[in-house]
Amino acid sequence: MSLLLRLVQTGCLVSFGFGLPALAQQSSGDPGEVFALGEIIVRSAGEASQGGTGSTVSAEGIRRTNRATLDDAVRTLPGVSVGNTGGSRNERLIFVRGFDRLQVPLYVDGIRVYLPADNRLDFGRFLTPDLSEIQIQKGYVSVLNGPGGMGGAINLVTRQPTEPFEGEARVGIEAGNRGDVTARMGYLSLGTRMDRFFVQGSYLTRDNDGFYLSRDYEPTPVQGSGLRDYSDTEDSRLNLKFGFTPNATDEYVLSYTRQTGAKNAPYNVDQPVRGITPAPLPPGASYQRDWEWPEWDLEALTFYSTNDLGGTAWLKTRFFYHQFDNVLSAYDDYTHTSQTVGRAFDSTYDDTAWGGSLEFGTDIGERNTLTAALHYRYDRHRDIQLPRPDVNTIPEPTETSRERTWSVALEDTFRLREDLSFVAGLSYDRAEVLAASRTSTAFGDPVGSSDAVNWQLAAIWTPESGGEYHASLSSRTRFPTLFERYSTRFGTAVPNPDLGSERALSAEIGYRGDIGPVAVETALFYSKVDDMIQSLSVGVGLTQNQNVGDGTYAGFEIGATTDLGDNLALSANYTFLDRDITDPVRPGLKHTDTPRHSAYLRLDWQATESFSISPSLELSSSRLSNSAIQPADPTQVAYTRNAGFGLVNLDMEWKASDRASIVFGVRNALDKNYELVEGFPEAGRTFYLTTAYTF
């Protein structure tokens, strides 16, 4: 533990550099509050839910556990699991009750983050220390939120100030099991709120050299022990917000966000790598791609407003402009130093999106609240390919795609009694591909369109005896991406412009409330998915995406918290998830990347007025992943079963004053060697320390 002691000493020096006052019992806290106009789940204390199950991660929870990226921050929630795509992209994934990133939209302050080419978001690129809350809706998502909420929704909510002047500064470091500092984080937030306006600004940066593998990891010719090769990342986010509040009911906010990122992609430790693995290769094996992302940037300008129209009517608006800049570089070999051969390139995505939404609501009598919403979004994708950049300066003709999506939704909440409400929702969504220019065809691919009708029903009962019971039924869709419709996958796929949307019929019953001294939230859920998009063989060496698959997602989740004493609290959750898939061509096709059983236990002990200790345990059963080497027969699929694991964590906090704190601890304390995907080991024991000062 000498390393941890050195980290604590370092943190003390950093903290006392701010000139801290004497010890006090109060928490250092987090300045500001949830940005209300950016929420998609609006529920005050004691108010009934919208009909489904949701989970939130607070800013305090993020800070106390040092979970700096989005996927890490939500991995301990019931009904949520995380994964890794593996392969050459090596992106971090989030699954909500088994639904993936294409079926669970991501929002920032209520505005969807959507990549028009393929929407293959890397959740490891989204940092969390500057957030006020992470909201997750599971299964049932209101049609008022717009298209795409087939399996849930994730919303990152920023902060807004509450005081005439407030701020926070944080400095953090992480270290691997060999004692080397691997990551550095800095965060600064400043804000002011006056009678009729507020200003909020924050900047966050994280420079990560990579992570250290467990000491139990057995080195291979591709990956030695110690630091994981090519696992380094660099991310930052700037957020500026100006709000005008002319009266107690109306508000106008202009927000600007710039997020920058760069990352490498580790190799599969068991597969051949150019420059390391000599030829000839084993049968069925091939060299891995030598890829990295020197640029992964998002920029957003957003306007929000809410207006009281008199009586019981209101109007909310959101308008946005997004810019996404992404560069993928492919190299000659593992050294990433030259781009001269035919497989080397720089692929630049230059994407823009703009649109907005209107939400109008009013009470109709004493029992009905009727809300209508209109959403519109326009996406333009430009793909610029530069082959062999070291010997060529002329890019290929730019490929341009344009798409527009719109939705009209209506939702009615009917209060039959004071303790019993019903919610019904209906929407019509449409996605139209306006242009799909491809260099692989002489005249470009034909465009296509999809539309869908979605509906929802929910009942919420809040008896006088306490608690809330709910039941819901919903039918939601998600449209295919441009990649699924048109990508030729380097000449191995046939486009399908008429590819249709997937649909999920989801049912849920649940309860939240107190059972004796224990606060409980639980749900039983089932989803039937039709017209799943699957890649099928349509010729020798060719595949095509078609709506041929069906599947079921069923399970049970429960979370509970209780006080074991004046200074001791226990929280725990458990999720059971069973997924099944049917494919007419591949009868042995199975779902991958999610465990059947997962659980989380955490004990919070306030050892003294200023010092707390919180051990926790993450448990996961085994999961399947697609094997790196697949059979020659396209109707057959090979899988690898990755072993289950248990991770022991320890979080500690010293409240140096009512304004300053030091959070330190260790993740994967037993240095467990485990994988989420075949050939991609996760981080071993990791130490962290973060100092925070509020003012």
C-alpha cells in the first residue's frame, strides 16, 4: 500500500495549496444544480413516474467513486452492463437490458448525439466530472423524446449555478499496479446567478497514457506484461451556458459545448499483428488492422426556452447545431509510423446536423394533461478518403449523404383518482435519405425512406400506504443507419437502401418504495424484437443487411438500500437477463456481450466526522463474444465464452473542510485478470486520488 500512501501525500499537498480552513463535518458538495431544461426525466420528490423504470447517477456519486468516463459511471446500475467492441475499433459499449448503442439513444442536455454515418458511439469518449446527473430510462421511453427510444435512453445533464458566485476545482491522478502514474485529470467550473440571468462555464481534461494489465495476465508475442499497448486516450470538454430568466416561469438558455478526443486501439492479444507475427499464418487467421483515431471531436450550439402561456399551458423549445469531426488513420504495421501500402489511409468524417423540437402542453380539466411534441433533424455526412497519405496527396471523390428525420408525438396523462394515473402516447416517425453518394457506383445508390407508428400505455398507482406500482406496454422502433443501408464494407457487402426499421414490443411491471427499513426498486421486463437487422450471405464473399431476425429480451432487476446503523449504509442490486435470437439462415446464432447474472454491493461507513470508507463488489457471470476466427461457412458462427468475474473496489474520502475533500482508493483491488471480449484484457489493479475544492 506504499503507492496509495504516496498518492494520499501528493493529494494533501495539492489540496493544502488552496489554503483549506479547519476540519468540518459538512460535505464538500458540488456547486450548481441539475440543468432543468436539459432533463428527459422530470420527477420531483413524491411525484409519480412516467410509467417505466429509470436510474440516475449523481455528481456526488461520480466524484466519490472516480468514474471518469460514461461507461464506467453506469456499469454498476441495475439493468445496465458495459462491454467492448474489440476488433480494430475497440469502442466502449453500454447495454440497457440487452439493448445496444443503436437501440438506446444518447442525449446531452436532452439533445440527441447522433453520428449520421453509423452512430457507432464510443462511450469511453464522454467524460463525467462536469455532469450534474446521468439519467437512464430502461425499456419504456416517452414518445415525446423523439425517435429511436427502442430499448431505453441515456441523458447526460450538465449544471447550472445557484449562487451569485460559485466554482469548483479538481485535480486527479491514477496509477497502475506497477506504481506509475497513468492518467491525469483537471477540472474547473465557474458560475454566477443573478435575478434575471446566469452564466456557467466549465473545462475538463483527461490525459490517459493507458492502463496496466493484471499481474496474472500471461504475456503473448503480441502483448507483453505491464502497460497495455495502444490503450492511451486524450479527452477534453468545454461547456459554456448563458441563461436569461425574465420572470419566475420563463427561461431562455444558450449553450455551447466543444468536446475533443483522440485514441489508440489495442490489438487482440491472441491474433497476428503485422511486424510482430511472422508468416505464414495459421489457417483461418489474418493480420489485424493497424488503426488509430487522432481526432474524435464534437461541437454543439443549442438554444433552450420554456414559457408559461397562461392558465395551465406551457411551451418548451430546443434548437441545435452539431458538428462532428472524426479522423481514422490506418497504417502499414504495428509501429504506426508509415502509410504507404494499399491498406493505409486517412478517413475523415465531416458531419453536421441541425434541428429542433417543440413541446406544447396544457391541462384539460382537472384530470387530464395533454402534451404534443414535434421533432425535426437534418444530418449531412461527408466522407473524405485519402489513400496512402505518405505517397499521395489527392483524396478520392468526397462521398456525401443527407438524411432528415422527423416525429410528431402526442401523450395524455389521465388521473382517474388521486392515487391512480394512466399515460397513453402515440407518435409517427419518418426518416428520409435524401442523398447517398457512393464512389463504388457510377450513379450513386438509390435513396430510401422508413416510417413507423409508435405507441405506449402505462398505469401508475401510488397508494396511501406508500410506494409506487407501475405497469407499461410500448411498441417502439429504430431506423437503420446509413452504414447499415449503404456501406460496402471494403467491397464485401451489397447495399440495401430499402432496409426497414427494427421494432420492440416491451412490457414491464415494477415497484419502488419502502419495504420496512429497506428502500427498494424492482422491475420484471420482457421485450419481443421483430425485423432485427442481420447481415446475411448473398453470394461468394458478399453479405447484405436484411430485416430477418427476431429476438426476446427478458429479465428481472432489483435494487435496495438500507441503513445498518447511524454511520453505516448498505446498497445492492441484482439483474437477471435472458436474451434469445432467431435467424432463418444461421440457426445457431446467439446474443453476445451481456452476462446473464450481474450484481453490485456497496457498504458506506462514516468512520469519523470527516472520513468515510466504502468497499464495494462488482459481480458478473460469463458472457459470449464472437471469436476472432470464424468458420468458412457463412451460416456458422464461432463463439468464445469469457469467464465471469468479481471485482473488489475501495473508495475513501477525507473531508478536509466544508469546501475541500480528498477522494482516493483502488479499483480491482485483487488485481483480477478478466476480459469482456475475447483477446482484450481489462485493467488490473488501479489506484486513484482526486482533490476537490469548492468556492
